[in-house]
Amino acid sequence: MLTQRALLAASRRPVLRRVVTGTPATRRVVDRFVAGETLPDALAAVRALTADGIAVTLDHLGEDVTDRREALRSRDAYLALLDGLAPLRLGRRAEVSVKLSAFGQSLPGGGHDIALALVRPVVEAASALGTTVTLDMEESCTVDSTLAVLAELRRDHPGTGSVLQAMLHRSEDDARALAAPGSRVRLVKGAYDEPAGVAHQDKADVDAAYARCLEVLVRGPGHPMAGTHDPALIARMSDLVAETGRGPDSYEFQLLYGIRPDEQARLAAAGHTVRAYVPYGADWYGYFMRRLAERPANLRFFLRSLATRS
């Protein structure tokens, strides 16, 4: 837990960012988790994954923007991404995921409204392609704002998706509220350092909360999306969809790009809908540090690679 908290804290420290991103060996390790820095890199990953029967959701990396110009660049990057996807004619097999902090959510003086105004054209462009957008969830202090943006977007684009973090105490109630017809919800454990007052601190408690939220979503009338690599939770999801008689188009497994690719292939071969979360872009540091914090194996892989390549 201490190592996890240290890594999550490091994801927000500019000095450490410069050290890590300036180490040549780091970028080679990052390639395991990030599809590349450019749009062509991302589209190449999309082609490879979809050819293997894996759907995708694409995340142009960036968060916590500090001025409106950065937020505008985030909007434009997603519009360019959707333009790039158009010729592939993948429909719902390729969607996008956005972090509202990249669209100005935390800017002073109306960040919520700025983010809503800037993400709306991205949602409209996705709908025009026959696909959708999922709003990633960030720190607990942004949950109410993100869910309010979701409600506004769903008025005209009811397929807009959301994310819940099982580690938050509130998420079971949020799952009940969101388990509605047409609602798409990705359930994850959570990858932010949250205080005990708002989040479970022990792994066993997070796992139990995940299982409870998962049951609410799968037994509800919406479209549940299990974002997990945990074998026990994958098995629980499989059991629940069998018990409820859900067809493969009514739920998804979502796994991160580059993590457990054999499991992604196994689930797809078994007839499940599998979607890989594919991040790309130059601003990969925060995402990368959270992946290291999530699993000790990721950190060991990183340190071992640095030792052998430096």
C-alpha cells in the first residue's frame, strides 16, 4: 500500500515526471502499456486488435489541464481521432474514452461548464460515426461533476458511457442509479489515492465492493462493462452473465492494452465481447505511473527493464 501511494503521489510531481520521462529506457517499457504517441500509432493498434476480434476504446492521454487552450487541444485531438477512425468503418467496435479534466473540468471560474461545452462536439462526432464516448472517472472530488455532465450528454446521446470506481464508498449507490435501460457503465477498481473517508483502503474490501457493484449492474437493464484483469472477478462476471442469460452484445469485458493479452484472446474466443482500452499520446506519464501502482508485477517489470537496459 505504501508503494502504491508513493507511485500515485509521484504521478502528480513535475520534478519526478521530468526524471522518469527523460530516462531513455523508460519509453521502451512504456510501449507495453501505451500504443504510441501519435494518431497513426493508435490507428495501427486499432487495426491489429480489431483484426483479432478485440474491440477498442481509445484514450488520447492528457489530464489536469491548466488553461483553456490545453482543453481546446484535447477536444481537437479527439475530433482528429474520430476523423481517423471514420474510414475504418468499425462502428461500435471502436469508441473513445475521455477524461473531463483534459477538457477543463478543474479550471477555475466554470470548469464544469467548459468541459461540458468542449466534450459535447466529441460526443456528437462519435454519434455521427455510429459509436459513442465513455467518460472516465477521476478523483472522488470530480464524481458529482462528471455524473452531471453524463446526464446532460445522455439527453441527446443516450449511449454515452460512464465509469464507476468500486473503491469509492458511494459507488454501490451510483451503480443502482445508473443501472437503467441503455446505460453503459464500466466498472473498475479505481487507481487514485483516496482517503479512508471516501474509499476502501484494503484490497479485500475493494474486491468485495467490486463484486457487489458488478452484481447490481449485471442484474440491471443496462450494459455493464467489467473493467478488470482479476481472474476471480472475471470468473464472477462470467457466472453472472450466464445466470442472467445475457447475450454477448449486452455486456463487455474491458481490459487494458498490453496487459494479459492472452486472456483477452481467450475471452473473445469463448464468445464474449472484449474491448481493449488503448491509450496513446505524448502525455503518458500519469497513466503510466497509475499502471505501476495498480499491480506489483508491473513495477517489478519496469524496474527489471531499467536494470537490464540502462
